[in-house]
Amino acid sequence: MSLKDKTVVVLGATGNVGAAVVEFFDKEGALVFGTSRSKEKFDQVRKEYGWSDAVTYVDSDFSSDEAAAESAKKIMDATDGKLLYVVNNIGFATVGKSALEATSEDILSLTTNEFLPSHRASREFIKLLGDKEGSTVTISSGGLGHGLQPGMSKFYGGSYKNVMLINSVSCFNSAIVDDGLKVSVCSACIWFGVSRKGEEKNQFGFPSETDSGEKLASAFATLAVGKKAGEVVDLKSVEVAVEVGKEYE
């Protein structure tokens, strides 16, 4: 199954993962709509990654239930109702504190500002795509190893957020089955550092294989076209991501 001429929205299109996914999908001939908190940043990343003019910016706001419903509908309308695949990269985990240091306020802030926007976006697009055969929502999350592995205790917030996102995938799929919907949901659980194009470290200074985002993007293509429907796919290394990406080919 090819992405060519399929309509896709990439939420969080300017992050390390999102930018690479847009680039890959664009080269595959998909009609890509991307969101970002800043149009200026979006245009900057377009130049950085060489996206074609076919990639379209769409403003969005998932900070509340009402705003999320309105934004999802606006994006669907922008695609003339042709939207088929959603890749959700919204949310940025709080870092810098271990489980011994994080306060209740830190966890509440993480839930409110990072997890809930992602959850709202997925929920609204699942409802909009519910009866569309072959439609998918792919939710991106970091690895559960955040905060668990030696040297990464300060990433506790990332682990907490990712547990909630992965739980959402299971709960969304249960609701989809109960409601008899045709859309499918899956998650890409990324365990390795993803850097900007051509760089060897991610934004936290952790080593990352050069062009790890490009190699990861092919795995997102596999998920988007529905070959991992209902699954939480553990991408524990760049090599695993490449193998998953081969299923798209």
C-alpha cells in the first residue's frame, strides 16, 4: 500500500520526528498537511528539510476540548474531507527531574500541558475518521525506558507521559471495537534519540545516529498505512525502525 496521493496530517510537524515524517511522506507523493505552534517555525523547517510546496500549513489548538474539536474539524475541512491518515506527534515531556525530585505540581503540569493535548487530538480525529475505511491515527511516544535506564533518571516525566499515551492506544481501540468504527489506532514507541537532519545529537545532547529521523520515518509509513493496526510498536533501535519500515516497501 502506497502513500502516493493519500491525504495525511502530521501534528507537531516541526519537531525532530515530525519534520522527518513530513519529509518522507512528501517524497512518497502524499498530500501532507502539517501543524505547528508557529507558522514562522514551520516555514523555517520547510527550508531546512526541503519540503515541497505541496506541504500545507494548518493552524491548530488542542489546549482545550472545545479548541481541539474545532481544530480537528478545520483540518478535515482544509483537506476537503479527504483526510485518511493522522500522525500525532503532539506533546513534549518535561525533563530535568527524577522520580525522587518531581513534585505533584510537575506531574499535573505534564498531564495538562503535554499529555492532554495529544489525547484530545487523537480522540477528535478518531471520531471524525470513524466510518472511513482504511483510516488510521498513529500516536508517537518516546520509549518507556525514559527514567528507567541508568543515566536517564532525570527523564522521569517522559516515562510518565508515555505510559499514559500507550494506555490511550489500548483504550481507544477498545472503544473503536465497541462502537463498530472502521478507523484504527496504533503507537510508535521510540526508545532512541532522534536528531535533526544531519546532526549526531538530539535536543538533550544524547548521541543519535545521523539521519535517525529519516530512518524512523519509514516505520511511521508502515504504521500510517495500517500494517500495525491496534498495536504498540516498540522501536527499540534505529535498526528495528528500519526493519519495520521495510514492511511499507
